[in-house]
Amino acid sequence: ASGLALNGKKPIVDIYSTFLQRAIDQVIMNISRQELSCLFLLERCSLVPGDGSSHHGLFDVALLKGIPNVRIYMAYDKYSLEYLMKNKGFEEKKAVFIRVPKEKMIKTDALKEYQDINYFKKENNDTLVLTLGQDGYEVIDSLKDENLDTALLLSLLDFDVSSFLSYQNIIFYDGYGVKEGTACYLEEKLLENGYKGRFHSFTMEKRYYPFGKVDDIKKQEHIDKESVLKFISDHR
């Protein structure tokens, strides 16, 4: 891919998240250090049903967020994936990573408006529910009749948090990676900008997960949609 990029091509690398772990040095030395433009499609990010413990793709954001010249995105349906590939896939001197989980997420026309942050603001709320991916969209959709502010992320790094600083409570749901990924990045950005409220994240813990069905593992870890919605109801 780096050789193609050096010769003026636009390479697309399709790779499992778990296999990218073995190629981090190549991302740093061959792509990032040379400031090359390259698109990576990270398949099977998050938990993977039936593929075995070693194939869970939970660590990619945590590994990539410290590398210069990197952008990371996550689609929530077929159309947002198409938008990201066409409009965000190649940035000058940047490696772009689009995360694609192994689940039913590439199926619905969830939202037709594509922004780094899809922000749904109502009136006089002190709680914000912030999510990503298809699971995150389903949480937001479940809350559409509630008087709550919600937001859905497309970009997982380098987004503006200034509009979040007025909230007393921010609840962040990321069922696709470990806490040290997007959740830690978001918390750091909030603190850097002087956030004084409470921040709670629902994410996978930094450990190895066993073989099993995604729904079963998420229920055991209390990061399934029902657990998130109950927490929101109890802490709004």
C-alpha cells in the first residue's frame, strides 16, 4: 500500500481489526511517518460471534489514537459507510481508518445527514447521551420520545467537544472497543477544555474476552442496550 501511494495511487487496505495488531509497526513506519494517503477498512471491529477469542477486534482505536497523521471513523449503516468512503476516505498525508463490525449494522437508512457529530438537541437538558455505531444509533432511537439531548459520532478522534461543556452529565456508549480507545480520548478532550460535569462511559474492559455470542457477552458485561437505557433512566 505504501509503495502504491508513493507512486500516486489511492490504496485501500481491507483487513481484520485483530490482524491490524500485527501491522501497527508498518502503519507507523510505512504510512504515517511518510505522510501517505491510504484508506483502511477495519473489518470485524468489536466482538465477533463465532470466530474465537483471538479474533475480537477491540484494541484498534486504542492502538491507533497515539499515531500521528491518523483519522478514525465508524459507520452506523450502509449509507454512512458509503459517505465515509467517498468523502472521508482519502485525506492528504493521512491514514484513514473506517471501522466495520461483524454484525447487522450495514442494513438500514438510519440517518440521512452525515456529520462528524450528529447532534439532536432538545430544550433545557443537563444530560447528554453520546454514542457511536449501529448499537449507538439504536440507543438514540429508543430515546427519541424522551426529553434528552443525544449525539451520534462518525469521527472517533479530532472532533470538537465545545458544545458538550454545558452538560452536567455526559453518558457515552461505545460497545465496540476498550475504554482506552474513544472513551479515554473523549474524557481527555473534555478535561482539556475545562469540563466540570460528570462523565460515565459504557465500554469493553481492557482484557481478553472468551468465545461467545455478542449479545451474551454484552449482557454479562452490562453494556447491552437494555443496561445502558436503564442507567440513563436512573441517572438523568
